[in-house]
Amino acid sequence: MAVPGLHAEFYRRPYGDRVASVGRYWLGGQEVLLAWGYVDEQHCRHSVVRDPDGGWHHPSEGCPSVRVERDDTDAVAGLSVLTPNGEWLIYTVDRGVVAAHA
């Protein structure tokens, strides 16, 4: 499912006999989360969510919990990411600006 304005980059690097990987995710030009681990693992080892003030929450074990946000016409409008303290941050692109709120 495509999320308008979502962009991701993935990086890999040999680490001993394994390959480490990190994914960086942006929405509307603002970095919203990172997820990393090893390519031979099925899921992320750790992830971190960007706070609306521009800082970062503490890293969490595993993949981030993410859900798709829809507008009142049921079109995909953004995404929500669960923070380590249990808040859902809602990221939407509105006129090129990312709005994030709990």
C-alpha cells in the first residue's frame, strides 16, 4: 500500500560474517523513524521514532508498530507510529508540511 509522501532508504554493511542493515523513513521530507538489524533476521532488531519536537525517542526492540491513516474519503493520508511510551504519533503530509501529534 502506497503512503503519499513516504520515502525510505536502506543501507547495508558487512559486519563480521553477517550483513547489518538500517532503514531510514521520511514523510514529507522529515525523517520519522529508523529500523535496523541484520539481513538474515526476519524482523528488525531495533527501531526508533522521531518525536514531534525534532528529537528521538529511546530505541525499542523489534520493528516499529505502524498503522495507515486515512482521511474522511478513506484515502491513505499518512501513518501513525507507536512510541515506546505508548503514544501514537500521527504523521500526515499537508501542503508539503509534516504534522505530527499524539
